Amino acid sequence: MRWCRAAFGFALVVASSLSVVGCQHGPAGPAREAVLVEPDSACRSQVGSAAGALAGGPVLLADDVFTRSSEVSVERRRLRDPATGRVLDGLDTGGPRVLGLVIEDGRCVLVDRLGGKRRELAGCRCRQRAAG
């Protein structure tokens, strides 16, 4: 019986040690909501390209997108008849895409909230969005 208690004590010490090591070497933590810091034209172009790639086609974004909010809803363009220019009714191209800007490991990353796809924005600076 004494041997069982000693083995259990040893296992408990080993498990405690592993949990401490796991905490020290684990992932950097969850992504944090972010906003852009003084985006220049190159950054805005990169955001537009990444948003288009995530949304599945070209998008039109305001110059101040992601400067006050960490999220934007992007609707897909409605398909039109090339001959008449009229909107083609009955073709469901899906709902809007919700894109979010986050900081992951110190990098700005644009995320498709529905599909989970990500695009790093290497040419942009961002900071954590203030709560509220």
C-alpha cells in the first residue's frame, strides 16, 4: 500500500511539472480585436486585396475601414445582365461576409468570421481595439 501512495505522489508531481511547462511554452493566446493605425495607401490597398480574397471577389471599402471598428460586413455584388445592366433576380450569391481585424502574435490579420480563413496584412500597423 505504501508503494501505491508513493507512486501516486510521484505521478502528481510529474503532472504538475508538465502543466507548468505547458503554460510556459504554449500558444501566445487568443487573437485580440484590433484597429488600423494610420493606414497609408499601400495598407489600404492590401486590406482591399485581402478582403476581396476572403469575400470571393472585388470589394469596395471606405478609406477609414478598420480605423474605428474591428469588424465590417461586406455584401457580394449583385449579378447583372451584361446586355441590359439589370440585376439578375433569383440568383442567390449568399449572404454578406463578416470580416474582422485581429492581432495574432503581434501581426495584423484579416479574418473571415464565417469561414475562418485568414490573410496577414504585413504592410499595416494595428493596435488592440479599446473596449466599449
